[in-house]
Amino acid sequence: MKSRAAGPGRDKTGRANLERLIADLAAFRYSLRKFVRFSENAARSYGITPQQHQLMLGVAGFTGRGSATISELAEFLQARVHSVVGLVERAEQRGLVRAKKSQTDRRVVLVSLTPRGSLILARLSEVHHQQARSLRLFMDNNSPAGVHAHSRNSREGGAQNASAFLGGL
């Protein structure tokens, strides 16, 4: 059976392009995972779960209204409605959000942040802004070599730097 490649040069180019594509995707996935890990640890350092942090982000920022319905939050979180209901109930018990039925449609529950939830989200947002800036710089300099350098730097003190930064808030 014949190869579909027109010749050896094209095959090499195709392989080189595929290798670069895979390297770029690996670097992108690595960067995303590092950001998610940072975010999870930051949320926990403020005494909330990563899911509660995501919920509060959705409540405050997804619709542009400063509140959201359970259905909107399910879309934002990419979760099932009944899972979001449980998450909202637990966050409400922790004093992070308040849920109340809409006055116009009693079937709709509107979720908003409490003052405590707003304060925690503001602090976490400041910390995340700094980390997102670092992620953007990393992504701008994305290369397989950059991934290895970033990994080495993280092992040598990235976690300590994040802890020190979080402790300063």
C-alpha cells in the first residue's frame, strides 16, 4: 500500500507540524492545569472549596447582573441543575451566597453574594489576576523549552511564592 504523502519532504514537514502541534497542545494543557491547581489552592487558603469559588464567580460575573439563576449557574459550571442546587445550599450555609425565589416567577431561584462572599471573591480575584498575568506571559512565550523552564522554576519555589503572596492578603 502506498503512503498518501507526496514525497519524503512532505512527510517530514507533516511530522514536524504534528510534533509542534502536540508540543503546543501539551504546553497549553500544562499551563491550564497549573492555573487550575493554583486556583484550587487559593480557594482553600480562604476557607472555601474550589467549587464554591467557581459558584461565586458565576454569581457575580456570568450574567453581568451580579446575580444568577440556578439554570444560569448550571450552564456556567457545566453541571447538572440538581448538583448546583446542592452547591448553592452548602454555600448558603457557609454565608457565601443567598438564594431567594424570584418575585415575578416563583419557580426561579436567584442567587446573589453575601457581603462575606463578596469580600472573599474580591480577595481571590486579586490573587487570580496576578496569576493570570503570569499565565498570559507564559502563553506568549509558549515553547517546549519554555515549558521545561517554567516547570523547573515552579519546583524551585513557585509554590512558596504563591503561598507568600496569598499570605500577604
